[in-house]
Amino acid sequence: MRRMTLAAGVLFCVRSSHRRLVLCHAFVDELCATGFASAPPTAGSTGRASGTHQNTTDNALVPCRSRSPLTYISIAALLILSSVSAAQEPPLILPFTTTDQIVMRDGNSRRTKIIPGVIEDLAGHSVVFRRGGNAVEVFKLREIESIQFGKSGSFDEGLRQIREHEWLRAIASLKIAETTEPRAWVVREIQASLAEALRAAGKFDECTQVVERIYEIDPTTRHLNMLPLVWDERLPPEHRVSVKPEDLKSPSLLRQLVAASALLQDPAHESAASAVLQALKTGPRAGLQQLAEAQLWRLRLLHPETIRASETALWMQRVRDFDRRQRSGPDFVIGRALLAVHDYDNASPSLLWMPLVAPLDPPTTAACTKEAITALKQSGRVAEAEQLQRSLDSVQPIK
């Protein structure tokens, strides 16, 4: 009678905490009625118990009548309480918190919606995004208004210094950020900003090396626009990348492209550079194809008297298919070609793309801006030309 009272007391405590354990009452009664319990075999055991055979290497059912009835109650109580403890443990999944978010355009409306989550990867032109509940989605960058994510202090400082044209200070900050950032996709974003600062500071070879590191991990990267390509052969040599003819045969496709852009206007290497650009134009990577194709348009500028209106119309249509970040150089070439044939109205929009949408290095951007001012004046838009001139005059020198 005493053992049943103890069992009932244990059961009452358990049921008050968790009703689903009511079946343990029957388990206690069965233990008490049969006198059997699960226990390891003792020394000298024959492995037989009330006609039940069990190999002695396993836990065996053995007679327990020699034990006190309270032992059975203790075993049952431990089983019950351990079950309650497991049932009451806090969940292993922590609450979903994040500093990442994407801002999406809401269909055809002008409204946007903010989606919190975790950016798992940002490569090519896609974002791998995990929301709460571990649901993973892939978004195209063209569908996204903006991306926000946590940045280190050195990364933030480098971006601020780029905005203020403090190129050398930005290089130092971003190199620190690159070595301390654990997220691989953020490292590539840091490297892209580092390449921008290096190119602006005239460190063209180091800039190429950084973009090569990005391309090695992400062959479809959108950061090819950070390469120090030559888009205006009229710039002073110190404002253009210096290469060797051997670079046209480099194992690196990016270095081939940079070298071809630098040697294209050189009569001694024009043929070899053109051949490299033709090969890259038919290669497997869309970004390289676009840049190589636009570089070949520069050959026509070497002989502007041969440019036809049908050519420039085709180029303007073609550039609409380019990544918007890669349009600056190609639009500069188109604008120069349109100026050469005195089509000032169409030249202005092409030449304004670089200074207003996606600036390149300061010398190239300044040259493009000057051409845009000329096109605006020639098309009768004097006020816009004067405003652009004031913007050009306010550009800070390299720091």
C-alpha cells in the first residue's frame, strides 16, 4: 500500500506539470505487479529470467523480487522526472535576430517593402537570403532597391573616405577591413571598394590584382567595372594604366583585357590588342564580353571620319543590355563618336551617364564631363552645361 501511495504522489506531481505523462501510472503498476525491471546482468548470471532468454552482453530482463519495492518506485520516479525535465527544456533554436535587410520594389508601384533576414551570399547578380524559419530565397539584384548589412568600423570609415575623395586613407582603412571580415561575400564587397580607391589613386596594377581576386571566387562578379581600363587614349600617361605587351598573353583574362585597352591605340600593338578583344568578346563571361566589345568600338574613334550613323545607333541599342554599372566606359565611347558626327542631342545623354550615374576614376570622369559640357552647349542647353561645369570645378584633388 505504501508503494502505491508513493507512486501516486510522484504521478500527481508529474501530472500537475505535464498531463501527457499520465501513462506512467500504468507503468509503475506494471513494475510492481510483475517484479521485473530493466537491469544489467550480474556476475554469474545465466542469462535466463522466468523463461525469457537474453544474451548477457545486452541489458537483460532479470528477476527483481529480491529488491525492495521502493526500488521500483525510485526507478519509475527517475524516469518520470527525467521526462518532465526534457519536456521543460528551452528550445535549442535562438530567437531570429539580424542586422541584414533588403529593400524590395513592390511590383509596379513606387512603394518598397523591407525584408529582414540574413544574407548568406552575394555573388554575380543574385542575393541568397535567409528569412526567419530558415527559408532560403534567391533574389535578383535588379529586383532590389537597396541592401543593408552590418559593417565593421574600418569598412564604414573606408566608404566615408571614398565619398570624400580621401583615396589614400580609404585604401588603408579598407585593407584593415579586408583582413578582419569573416563573411566571404562581404570581403568581396570590401575588395571592390578597395579597387575603386586604388584606381582613383593611380595604383592601377594593384587595382587589377584586387579585382582578379574577386573574379577568382566569383567569375560572374558585377565588379568588373572597377578594372582600370583605358577609355580615353588622350589622357596623360600618368592617368592611364601602364602595361607590357606580354600582358596580352597573360593567363589572367582580366589582365589581358586591361592590357588590350591600354595598347589598342598603339600602332605597334593595335593588331594584337584587337585580336585579344575579339577573343574575349566571344568568351563565356557576359561581363567580359560587354567590356571587350565596347573597347573594340574605340577603334572607330581612331578614324572618326569613317563612323556611320547606323553604327552609333546599334551601339546605343546594344549598351541598354549592359549592366548599368558597366555602361560608363561604353557610353563615353558612344558619346565621343556622336560628337564626332555632330549629333549633340544624342551625345549628351551618353556622356552624362558616367558623371551622374557611375563615375570611374577621377581623370576619366573629368574628361567625360568636359565632353558632356561641350555637347550640352552645342545642343543649346547652356544652363545645364554651366551647372555641370560648377560640379566639375568642385572636384577635390587626390588626398
